[in-house]
Amino acid sequence: MTKFDGLIEAVRYKGGKIELVRAYERRGPTFSDHVLLDRPTLLARLKEGKRFVTGRRQELLASTFEVGKPVNLLIQNGDQVVTTLKQNGQDRLEDVPIF
């Protein structure tokens, strides 16, 4: 994936759901410093069609990232699930460190 709107580099879970993520968001041709997005804000961004991926920023290289997997919003039995897996019953971002 070459074009994305945000990159998630760390996550905090509470009760099996994402509570907070540390991310970088696209600001025109560059990216923001890290921002903290709570669950409702992240869900709103994903519903707007924003594309997020997992990964990490390369040290001292500004808007250069090591990109991981795409983040998906799934609706299962009325529940909203944020995951990098094709099917999953709960929020799960693979290979993303917890903070």
C-alpha cells in the first residue's frame, strides 16, 4: 500500500477493545507529529474512508515510515471491530506494541 492517511505505531486496549492509539496523520504532503486518537475518533476516521496502516516512523527521517498491515473496520453482529486480520471477533492490531 503506497498511499495512506494515517499510521498507527502503538495501541492501548481495555476490555478487548482499542481504547487509544498513537498515530501519525497525513497533513497534505507530509505527516503530523504523533497524535493520540481515542476509539471514537479512530472509528470516525475509518468510517470517513481514511486509510490507516500499522508500522513505525524511521528515526531522524521525518515522514519516512516502515509500513506494516492495513487496518480494517469490520461490522460483526452490530459490533465495530478494528483489526489487521480478515476476520476477528475483537479489536486486534498485529505486531503493534502496546503502550
